[in-house]
Amino acid sequence: MARNRDGQGRASATQRQRTRQQKYPAGRLHPPLRLKDQTFPWIQSKKKMGRAAGIDRVIRPRLRYQFDMLCKKFRRLPRPPTPRAIATARTLRPLSVPSGLSALGLKPPLPLMAAAAGERPAPLVTSSCSPAAAAAAAGMKRAGYEFGSIYNYEKLEALGEGTYGVVFKARDQRTGETVAVKWIRPGDGGAPDLPAVYREAGCLEACRGHPSIVQMKEVAADEINGDVFIVMEFVGPSLQSRLTRAFSGAETRAAMRQLLRGAEKLHGAGTVHRDIKPDNILVGPGGALKICDLGMAVPAGPAGEPYPEETVAALWYRAPELLSGGRNYGPAVDMWALGCVMTELLVGEPLFRDAETEDDVLHRARDLEYAMESTDLAFEGLPELSEAGREVLRGLLCLAPEKRLTAAEALGHRWFDEEDAPLSPALCSQPDQCGSLINFI
């Protein structure tokens, strides 16, 4: 046995361990410490936790197990409130915006309107732009953005549901106007995915007032659970539900004129849509076409800087530079998608309908470019498309992104000097067979 300075023997490490085992046998934990914050936000790690509480090394192993159990308990996501709990909470205290929104410098939402009698409507989404994007678009100083209340809207029916959110048809109880409300699914941990909401709303705000892009009305919040929604104008069915026949060359030109103007506005505002397809084009009264679903849109990055997403755009409308795995791209990916939409209008079916993989689409795109440049075989099924129209189609479906037509260049082509034909009445007024599905997802 080793001896200390006083000459007295001191216990070895093995003896000290036996003493601890006798004092704290298996299954018995040290009495819990009284921490000043039961939610443990200040705990950064188990090691820091022990040091911050000043725990003696003798009891630290036991206490670590106890904190593990507590952490597992608090990591469980809270269950959504029941309608009865919501009604009780309204009678006890006024509702306020969650602390997570206040941390972003946002003002509290508008006062909660009295809920309609009966069951509480399902969560509706309203959109909002980020404070920075809104200030830049309006040329004003940055100010806190004030959310509206989702309880100002009455849910009518669900229009679409996907991986990232749900879109509802709703009525504004203040004005009686019909709107489309998008709810974006929470991110990891159950918290609202505010960056996704701000990114989409900021892109919509930058294009405010353009007739070929769906318009955002406001961003609303649910004061109970913190969900954030994007409220937009209700336009009508998707173009995909109207593609029951091939369009004539003049009808295609009228449609492409609207879509190219919308793309010109998007790209002029520094935004890349990255998911243009017939499902994301809405048909309004009189054949007005509007580009929607900016959930995948991003501000154009500096040249040469890759985007973080590995896969964007639908397979049949994905540009060759995306099919090759590249992540350095720009607005040219939207122009390729518009070329695919133009072909689909002329033919009545998707250009790469039978393709199942990226290699299939890329192989067929190369064959198509060769056929368009060397012969006229690629246009045999398009007898009504003039030579000027073929030039526009070649420019949009060019494999090299640097040689692909921009929206402004396409609109300046001589093909658009010709007279447009009004869109078919069936396209404008036929009842939607798909239940007016609007794909904002």
C-alpha cells in the first residue's frame, strides 16, 4: 500500500473502485442534481456538463447515465396539440408567436381571429419573403416582417400533397377572395423550415407584379404551433391537365411568349427556377399562363460556385449539365426545360416520355441535337412549325449551356414577330379532370 506525506496508507485505485460500488450499487443512481434550467439549453456536451456542474470525479460516471436518460426523454418530439387543448389554451391566455420566430427579428403575428364554430381547419400555409429579400426588392431599409394569421383563411379543399408540403384552396374570411395556401413540412426536429419559406417567398417577392408568375399575397403563421404558410393567388388548373392534344404553331407561340416573359423576369431578378415543367405552369382565365412552385428556386450564385443540391428538376426536363452530375449551372437549365415544354405543346406528349434514367435522357438528347443540326428528320412530326420556330427550338434544346438561347434572346427572335393565335377555348374553360390540382409541391 502506498503512503502519503503523513505516513498514512492510502487506498489503491482498485480499493477506491470497490468502495464506490458498495456505496452506489448497480441500479441505484446518485440523487439528482437541481439544475437551474430543466430544458438544459446550456449543456454543450456530457464532458462540459460535468465540469459546469462541478461534479466530483467519483460520481460522474453515475451521473452521466442519469443525464443520458434525461436527454433521451427531452429529445422526444412533442405531440401536436389536440383541438380540445387548443380551445382551452385560447380561453386561458393570449397566443403569441413562437420564440423561434422572434429570434429571427420578426414582429409578432397579427391578433388571432375568432375561430369559426366547429372543428379547427387543417393547417394552411402562407408565404413570406425574407426581410433581406423584401427590402432589396422594394429598395427600402430592412425592417421586421409582420406575419399574418393563418386563421384569417378558411380551408375549402386540398389541391395537392407531396414530399415537401401541402397546398390548399382557401377563402380569405376578410374579403371572400379565393386563394391558394401552401404549408411547407417541418424540417428536422419538427421545427418550421423557415429558410425554405424565406427562400421561396423572397423569389416570389422579387417577381411581384409580373403577369406570367403566380403572385404572393402574404406570409402567415399559426400562432399555436409556429407553422408558417405562403398565401398566393388562386389561378386554376395546371397546364399538364390541359395537354390532351397537340397545339398548333401559332398556339404554341402564344404560350411560349408568356412563359419566356416569365423566365425573363425570374432571371432578371437573379433567380433560377430549376423545376419548370407543365405541372408547375397554371392556366388562368383567358388562357393566361403563370409559372408557379418556386420551392426549388434559388438566387443565382457566383459563376463557378457549385450549388449544394445534388439533384434538381424533374427527370424529363432536366438539362444535360444536370444529367452529367454538374452542380455549376445557371439560368440555362430553365431554358432547356422550356424547350422541353415547347416540344410537348407541339407534340402533345413529353419529349423524353419513355426515359427511365439520366443516361437514357442524356443519350436521347444527344441524338436529338444531331438530328436537328444535320437533317430535318427531327421536325417531321411538326409540319405546322415554321422555320423560324424550328430555330427557336434548336436554340432552347442546345446541349451546350453557353450556346443555349436566353429568355431575352428567344423573345427577340423573328418567330415572335408573327401573329399569335388565341389559345383553344378547351384549354381556357374546360373543367379540370384532375380536380384543379395545383402542383406547388
